[in-house]
Amino acid sequence: MAVWNHEKIICVETEKEQLEAEFALTQACACGDDEAMRRLAAMLFDRVRALTYTVAGSGPDSDDYAQIALIEILRAAGSFRGESSLQRFTDRITVRSVIREIKRNKRHRWHLPLDVADEEKIAFKSIENEIHQRQIVIKLSNIIQNLGYKFGVPLQLKLALGYSVQEIAELTDTPYNTIRERLRIGRKRLHRAIAEDPFFSRTHAGEDM
Amino acid sequence: MMTRHDCKIASRIWEDTIAEKRLPEALESFVADHLEHCTPCRTEDEWISLYQTKAPELLVPPLDELKRRRRIEDALARAAAETSAAVGTGKTKSPFSAKRVLFGAVAAVVVMGLVLGVLIEDGAAPELARNEEIFQVTKAGPYHGEFLEVSGDVTVRRVPVSQGAALIPGSRISVADGRAVLGLTTKIHLNIESNSEIEVSELGAKGAEITLNFGGVRARVDPTLKPLSFTVSTRAGRVTVSGTEFVVRDEKDRVWVGVFEGSVRVTEPGRRPRAVSAGFGTVLDGTEILTALDEAEAGEVSHEEASHEEVSHLDAKTPVSNRTIPSEPPAPENLLRRAHALRLEGNWRGAAKIYQRLCREYPNSNEAVTSLVSLGQIQLRNLSKPKAALSSFDRYLKKGGQKDLAREALDGKAQAYRAMGKRTQEISVLEQVIAQFPSSVQARRAKERLQTLNADNAL
């Protein structure tokens, strides 16, 4: 059985050891070990932020949502049982927390990270593949967010975070078949939006590339 | 040239696959074949694959190390503060025990020191000065802040807070409908009015600074604060104080300050600092000048452009007309203010008496109705009179008081029943809290309490 020791960095080789180390860390957090809490927060911060931005968009409130989610994780650390990975456990808390905040915040803005003109400038004047990839991802995220909470969130959870229909249904407190239907319609609308979007049309045509 | 990608063959299949519908093998091979020949469909498929693998990584804007660390520290401090507040009131089930939280709070201070030590060892000396600002709030000493009183809808970055929660620099506090009293160090009491938002910009060895985003605050500062400073920044200027009682209010068309005791220095952009002393008020727009707070005598203004050194002369000036600042508030408001002051001093019995007098003499005033909740809380928590508290909460609910205080009243009612050992009534009130205010902090506590009660019943 792994015991949390803040003198050492968790070093594990097998999946079982990993789970035990994570369990020990969360138990230490639950016991009020500050160093363990600090380590857990530092370890999860980037992941929590990434998930938050994926689900909530890059609006002005996303960092606040991420912080709320992190606080919830710290408070819920004691309920981690080590049956699934810690990341899975914390991802679920994060997604639930962010969805709740989006629902609560009536002024939530999904935000468009860049306008099309800027995108085109960067996308077509640069030949660096990485920048182009980033543009595509941001643009797709924009399109998905523009589908709204109903269709956008399940689509983000499915495409960006790889959740199953069943898991999305649980996370969003929505019936399984409703999520299936929303995913189907969302994917259809995504296809239509891609087809109509000038950014992608130009990329298809290969202009200036 | 714009082109339009109209091919719908693959799209229909994607709609099925995303909904986790199983496809026959023949259809899968047909799609693979189609993607090979249809460029638009293939490109879209590649984009979606790219999105699936890179979205979480590429969508997040970069955050510099200092901000990252600050956010983590902030989360840790707030998690600890919320837990200790919950444990302190004994109402919330928590994964942390009270003993552990106390241990955690002490450990936090030690860990902060360790982190600073590590930073020095890592050669992070240039950043040290800035990092010190982040960590100093958790050092032992008088430089801390906390919520002394919370009622109604009070949040820090949209997270509801409760009495006793700790404050750290950078906290943005919103009071929608209710009130909050903050203790900034041991010498500054700040009363935030309804529909206000402030940000605690600084809280440390040099004093405290808050930014008033909108609404109003009333501050009472201990004269022995010197040489520390306390500043309220607004969109129209800064109000710096040392040993006084004053109010700053950001209204739609103006920002004004009124001084009840001592004096403050007002700094507006592009103008020399000027002083405002007790009994006077001024608008921070560069044109309005001092007006008397309490005497409506006609006269001309006399202190425009007065320097900070002229403070001593200001008291001797004759008060002038009261065009902009309201005169002495009516009696119910005065009584409420006295009760708040006594409450802040911890004189519970005195505060309760004033609240009762307010209810007796002005039974239909808003102040009297609102004070019933405060009275009930004092009777319940500080005077151990649950029956009287129950009566106060009931009276508030019967008078149909403000909606946001209704949840406080119901919550208080449940606690009063709990103190009286009346389980059935307590359960009934807890259920009311959950039904009427499902997303409130009180509802969360009520659910936890109900679970405990149900577990006890099962035993």
C-alpha cells in the first residue's frame, strides 16, 4: 500500500501502484495535509483549466470556473476510492462543476477567441503547420460553442474529451436518448457550419496555402 | 474564391457514429472508400480527428507562472477557509475534521514559508518581491481579512461565502441583495451595501486597499491604524484614510464620499489631493466641492483644492448646503447602525436590545423587518435563546420580508428547532429550504443535515 510522503515525488511503474499512490495522496488531502493538497492542486491545475476552457469556451469567466472546480476537487478528495484513475475522478468533478456554473451564470459568454479576419491573416500567411492546426481547433471550438449549451456541450464532451453517451448523460443529468439525439443533431449542424464557413471553404480551396 | 462543401454521404455516417450507433462492416468499408476519394469529407474527418486529439491542449490561453501559482494559492486558501467556516458553524458535513482543519491552517502558514524558501533557493530572487505579496496574507500577524457578518446573497467570484471565511488579496466580493461586513486587519471594518462589488486589491503590512467597482461601502477605521493606510479606489479617484468613519458610494452619474468622523484625503486624476473632514461630503468629479452632511444651512463652498495639510482647518469651517449628500439618516436607520456597531464589538445583548427597540418603535419600517433576521441569529447563536430566535424568524417570514433573507430565516428556523431538539419540525423546515432555494448554500447544508437525521433514524 502506497503511503503519501511529501519528501518524494510519486514514482510508480504499474497501474496498480499509480492508483495506490493517488489514493494515498487524496487521503492525505482529506486528513488536512497541506503539502499534499498543494501537490494535488498543482498537479491538477492545468488539466482542470484545460477542461474548463474546452467545456465553457474562452470567455472571461472560464478561469473563475476553473478555480471553483479546483476548490471542489480539493474538498472532495476524501471521497476518491481509488477504483478508477484520479484523472477520471477529477475530470468528472470539473465537468460537473463547470456545467453547473454555466447554467447558474445567466450572463455566461462562450466568447469567440479570434475574429475571422485575424484567423485568415494568421492561417494563410503562415506556413507553420502548428499555427494552422491551432487555428482549425479554435475555429471548430467556436463553431461548436455557437451551437449553444444544448448541442455544444455534449459535442465538446464527446469530441474533445472523449466521453461516452452514457457518461455525458450522467454528467449533464439528461436522459441517454436525448443526448444521443443532441449529438446527432449537433454533428449535423457542425458539418453544415463547416461547409458554410469561409475559413474552411478557403482551406478546402487551398488559397494562398 | 469560396467553395461550398456539400457532400452529405459521410456526414450521415458521422451522425450515427457520434451517437454510438453500430454500423455494419460493409458500411464502414464504404465510408473508408468514400473518404479516400472525397477531398472535402476527408479534410473534415482530419479536422475532427485533430480536434479530438488537440482541443484541450490548444484551446487554453497560456498563463504565466506567477498567475498560475497565485490561482493555486487562492484555491487552497479558499478551500481551507470554506472548510474551516463550515466546521466552525458545525452545520456542514465535510471530509475534513475540525482538528485536521486547524492543523491544516497552521500547516498552511508553515508551507508558505517553505515555498518562499524554495523560491529563494531556486534563484527566483527577482520574483520574490512580487511573490511576497501573494503569500503575506497567510503569514501570522495582524494582516488578514475575514467576513465578520454575511447575510443575503454574498459571493466571492460567484462562490457563496459564509461568516468567518477568510479574505485574500484579489478577492472580488459581490453583494447582490444583503450585506457583508469585512474585517480588514484588526482595525478596519468595512460594511458593503446591497448591489455593490468591491475587490480587495491589497491586504498586507502596508495597510489595505480596496477597489469599489460599483455600489457603496462604509468604513470604520481605528485611529491607531497609523502608520498603516487604507484606500478606497473608485473610477473617479482614490479616498485615503487614517482614523475615521466614512462612506463611499459609486452611483450612476457620480461617485461621492461622506465623512462621519476624522478625515480622508481625496485624490482625483489630474488634481491636487484635497481633504474632507468630519461632517462633510464631496463628489469625486473634479467640479463638486464640499457639502455638509448634517446641517442644511445656506452658504458657499470653502474647501476646494484644499491640501492634505489643511485638514485641521476644515473642521472649523461652517457647514454648507446639503445639495448632494443626504442629511442625517432617519431614526430606524440610526438604530440599525447602532445595533450593527454593537454587533461588531461583540456586544450581543446590547445589539439584541437595539434590534428589539427598532422592531417595537418602527414595526413597519424596512429596517425593522430586516433586523428580525439579525436578531434571530444573535438570539440563536450568541444568547442561546432558540425559542426567541424562532419567534423572530417566524415574524420575519410572516411579514413577507425580502426574498433573499427568507432563506436565512428558514435556515435559522431549522437551527432553532435543532437546538430545541424538535426533529420533526426541523426536518419539515429543512425540506422547505431545499424546495424553495434549491441552489443555495443553505439548501446544501439542509441536504447534508437531512442525510444525518435519516441515518440516525435508520439506526
